[in-house]
Amino acid sequence: MTELTPEQMEHMATTLEGSGQYRILRPLAPRMLADYPQSSGTRLGMFLDLETTGLSAAKDEIIEFGIVPFVYTLEGRILGCLEPFSRLREPSCPIPPQITALTGITPEMVAGQSVTPEEVAGFVAPASLIIAHNADFDRKFAERFSPVFTTKPWACSMRDVDWAAEGYEGRKLSYLGMQAGFWFDGHRATDDCQAGIAILDRELPVSGRPALSVLLENARQVRCRIWAENAPYEYKDVLRQRGYRWNDGTDGNPRAWSISLPEGDVTAELAFLSAEVFARPVDLPVTRITPWDRFSTRC
């Protein structure tokens, strides 16, 4: 049987797509730039993904760094990607079997591999923005590894776009990629970064706006975290359904349910808590959050 050329395969895929009977997933094809076209209207972003030995930033360790720089306009258009930073790192403790099963990273792959905070800091220094898919996880690990990450504003590709309102069925990278029309090998850091950038490069199906534009708009907002200290236990489900998350206090913040909201929504939320949860006027702690502190242990 004669092997098909890429052009022939693409013609077949286009024909199937055009029939309306099939949906085609193409392999992720990153758009690469030879260099950074610096101008007053462009910025350098970096999409970061970490693979770790576990979920606790306090005790688990990074085993893979993936950082992909990309150039974008202030309006939220992505021009392309630059060469990535991709490094494995041998942890001080064995990689749990479930992590190897999830990531494909084996003890043999990381044996003797290292990366220093100085190397990472040097690569990240030019970035105007760091993006991660679930930045609440990645930022805490990253800041523990190198203080350079405390000096950068962060955004989250999972939370800073309302994917459900745009017709997407889930927020996982693999789901978003499939609905955007491509597939990729997930759970390796650089692949996840390239997928995240490609998703942000798409126009959203409902609003018609570039996904990165929406992310930037939301990430630039000043937000506040309300700490519902001493909320009655019987209201825990009400708070959870409203978007509150439990903090156990080990990070130095209050041991309480909390929620992050745009600054303009704080007064209404405090009124809700007083009327519906505490049944009395309450003076609750409120932390102001800038993009430089979002997703960190500082808030």
C-alpha cells in the first residue's frame, strides 16, 4: 500500500471535516519564532508547568521544569513561541510509583539530573508575565525553588477564562485541547506548556475574543480574599458551593474558609456572609491581592 503524503492526509481530514459527520483532531503544532521581535506593543510571557513528587509545596519536590516563552501583544494576540527551558531534576527522595504512572518520569530518567535556582532565575528574568494551568499549584512550588517567581505577576489559564461560559465542557488541558481541535502528549511539562499557549491563541467560540485577551483582562484586576473566620460549621457546604475553599492555617494565613473576588464585589459578599451565614454583623479579615501575589502563600 502506498504511503500517504502529509498533504494527502490533510486533504482527507479536510474532506471528512467538511462532511459535517466527523470531528478531526490534529497534532499540536507550536508556532515558533526565530527571535523576540521587541517593540513597545509586545511583551514576553512564559508558560510554566512543573512535574513534582506530590501535591504539597511544603514537602514535595520538583522533578521537571517546563517553561515556554511566547511573545504577545498588549491586546492579547500571541505572535509565537521561543525555545523552551526543559530540565529534569533528581529529587532527594524516591519518585512515588503513582507519579511515574501519571507523568512517565522514572527514577532512571532523573538520576544525576539537576537544575539550579540561578539557571531558572536567569531564564525567567525577562518575563513580563508567568502563566500556569492551575497556577495555585505551580506558583507555590516555583517560589519555594527560586525567589525570581515572587517578582513576577501571575495568571492562571484554568481560572482566568470562564471556559464553561464559552461552551467548553471542562477545564483540563486535554479537554480544552480537544475542543480546540488538537491533541498532544500530556503530563510532560513542555508539552503541557505548548498546549496551554495554543489554547490561549484561539478565539473563544461565544465571545469571539482571543482567549489570552480575556485572561489578561482578568489577571490585571485587583482582587480581594475574604476570610470567613469562625463561620458556623453547619454552613460549610453553603460556603463550598459558593466557591469558598478551606485553608488549614499551616501557610500562616487564617484557618478559615476563604474566597477570592474582584475588589468591587467585596461589599456585597460581606453583606451576604453577615445575613446568611453569621446572622449578625461581622468584621472579617480581607486581604488585597495584586497580580504579583495571586496564587502565592502570601494571600
